[in-house]
Amino acid sequence: MSSFATYIIGFIILIVGLAIAAHLLGAPALWIAVGAIILIGIAIVSAATRTQSPDQPR
């Protein structure tokens, strides 16, 4: 499994945990969904920047 996939899976587990906590605290479902979508976007961007290989000099 690539490091990108591992990073994304870990972030998704974090998002699910935060969504469950928000639900238990009584947050509206719409705001939970908005927060999850924003966090998924952040996860993809940060995983792509952290797992890219450096440019090779010519």
C-alpha cells in the first residue's frame, strides 16, 4: 500500500471520529457534512504534497 493511501485512510478514520463526536454533541447533520467535506479536501491536498517525490535534477 502506498504512503498516499495510508495517509488518506488515517485521515478518513480521524474524520469519522470527529463526525461521530459532533453528532453526539448535537451538531446539525448539515454542518457535520460540510465539515467532513472540508476535511476530506484538506486531507487530499496535504497527502499529495507530503507524499510526492522530489524533482530529479537533469
